[in-house]
Amino acid sequence: MSETQKNVPKRKFGWVDKWVKMTGDRARIDAKANNTYIVYEKNGELVKEFPNGDIEPLYNDGDR
């Protein structure tokens, strides 16, 4: 068993992790098809990920 698997708590419904990953993959596909971006949390911040792979913070310093 790898180190990451040892630290992950067991879920009551194991299929949830797979479903969440598939949902994120589908969001990336839809964003690419519609030339939009997806928003998610990374390192405690909301970020926008564009189809070309660029990632930028959702809020710039002047936007808040």
C-alpha cells in the first residue's frame, strides 16, 4: 500500500472518490468544448483553470 493510501480515511461509500474525480474530468472536457474555465479550490484559494492549462486566482488584489 502506498503512503497516500495509508493516510486516506475509509469512506462508507467507496465509489464517491471515483465519482468526484470523474465529475472534475467532465467539467474540464465541457470547459474545453465551450472555451470557458472551471473554478475550484487549490491550496485554500479559489482558482480559475482555463482550457489551455493556465491557472489564475479567482480574485485579484483589487477585486475584493
